[in-house]
Amino acid sequence: MHKLRERAIGRFEGRRWWCLWASCLCLCIVGCNIEEPIETVTVPLSRSGLPIKEATQERMVVAVALQPDASWFFKISGSTRALAEAESAWVDFLKQVSFDDQGQPVWQVPTGWRAISAVSDSPMSSRLATLVIPNSFRDKVELVVSSLGPDFDRLANFNRWRGQMGLEPITANELDEEIGELEYRGGKFLVFDRSGEIQGGMMPPGMGAGGQAAMSAPVQKELDYQLPSGWTVNTTATFVTLRLEKTSGEQLATISVTALPEKMVTWEESIENWIAESGVSLSVAEAIEVHASTETVAGVEAKRMDLQGAGERPRSVSAVMFVSDGAAWFVKMSGPPELVASSQEEFATFLASLRFK
């Protein structure tokens, strides 16, 4: 019995050592497959062998020349570095611009610049010319000359350009700080100059994202109206909902109908623009107290403002604003004071005829 016990213990010890040896072998095998920790090394892009594309910020400069029959835009766009390098050239270009007896701009193309387009055959196009400005960076820099009607809304257009540059809109109280000035032969440009990230590409003045007209909101309603005697419809005015014109000798009066989202512009901001357009020396509060009234237009109550022009180049403004289905509608007659005054009955007839289809 004692010998049987010893043999049993021996077999047990043998199996234990065999299991121990097998376990060590398994650990060795598994250990060979354990991945070593991955070390992350940061390599500068310049040493990586990858192509380097330098990030550049965009800049837009729009010089606006307000003429009796049109608003002219000289818009320069491109990278901030290229515009800074060529700044003396395009500033000198703007300074030498003049306007002939027909109100058309005249300029000399600087040496090295290249004209890539002239007047378009399309009556819907407001672009007159495109000039390419050379620079050592070989960045695309263009100066586009275009025009719209004389009814230039400073706040709406400056905010439109700010939106194109990815900037937040401003209020009418901030507008004076936003507008720069630059003299040209015979007048002064109003200048927009901001840098940012262009949103959705560059567009003509007065145009917003998606090609919508700056002065026209995406309103589904259509207007029905009676054309006043002596007035004609300007069918090429694509940046307003409707534009009517009346001439008397060399004078021109216009009636424009525009629509904007209700929250985009306030009554007070609109008055501030009309004060600037007419040249009167009034505050917004004074204008409201003395020149504001109410009437019914298109079946709803409308606010009205009448301002008689003053200054060297006076323009009178008669305008109404009313809200319908989330859209703010503006109907404005403007022009030389004498012509606007003599056209008040026709303006009243037009307002009374307005209806939504």
C-alpha cells in the first residue's frame, strides 16, 4: 500500500510539472504576438512630403458712385494678400474714374490689367466690364463694374455684402461707421471694405445667396396694379419687384416696389435711409413726428413718410411700408423735388390700385 501511494504521488508530480511546462510554453507563444505600444510622432507639414495649400482670407471692396439715373458699383474681390499688394493700383484706378454727360463711367485700364468682358448683350445683365488685376501670388483678383437703378438702399446692400463675407448684419445706427469714402473725379464713392470668408461665391451688387435679389424677399404673392398715366414699366429692373419710371425733360422720377423678410429691416431703419437719400437735416424721431402718416395700401394699414429733398443734389422721397404674411413691403417714389411733388396724385392712384393676386 505504501508503494502504491508513492507511485500515485510521483504520477501527480509528473503531471504538475508537465502542466507547468506547457503553461510556460503557451505564455511564450502568446507573448510573441503582443503588440508593442504605438508611438505617435508629429512631423511638420513642411517635412511631410505632402502638398501645402496656404489658407488665405478673402476681401471685398465695393465703391458705389450714386448718379442721378443709376447707382454704379466697382467691386474688387480676391485674397486679402493680393488686394493688399495691389492696393495702390486699384485705389488709383478708382480715383481716376469720371462720368460723361450721359452718366456713363469713363476710366483708363492700367498697364498689366486685362479686360475679360464688355457690355453684355443680355438686357437682364447689369455688368458693364470685368478687369483682372495681376498680382505676384497669382490669385484671382477681379474688378467688376456694374449698375442698378438710382434707388440704392445703403443698409440692405451693405448687409448683403457682409453676409457674402460671412459677417453678421449691422443696424442702421452702425451704418455710418461701416461706410467709407473715396474721392473720384467729380464726386465721392461710398466704400464697403471688409475681409472674411466668402459665402457661396461672389454675386452682383444687390444679390444674395442663391441669386435672390437683395431687394426682393422670397414672397409667394403677386401684385396687381394700375399703371399711372405718364409712367412706364422698367422691365430690366431685376433687383426690385417692380419699377416704374416717369421723365420730364432731363428729370427722372421712379416708383419702386420691394419686399423683404419682416424682421430684416425696421420702419426706423428705413426712415434713416430715406433721410440720407433726401439729404434733409432731421433725426429719425423728428421725421416721424413731422412727416409720418398712415393710410391703407393693398387692404392693410401702411405707414407713410414724405421727405422733401434738400442740399446740392436734392431728392424727394414719398414711401410707404406695410406688412403682409411675414413680408415687409416698401413702395417708394423718389426723384427731383419738383417732379415728385407734381406726381403725388399719380402716386396716390398707384397705391390705391395695389392688390395681391
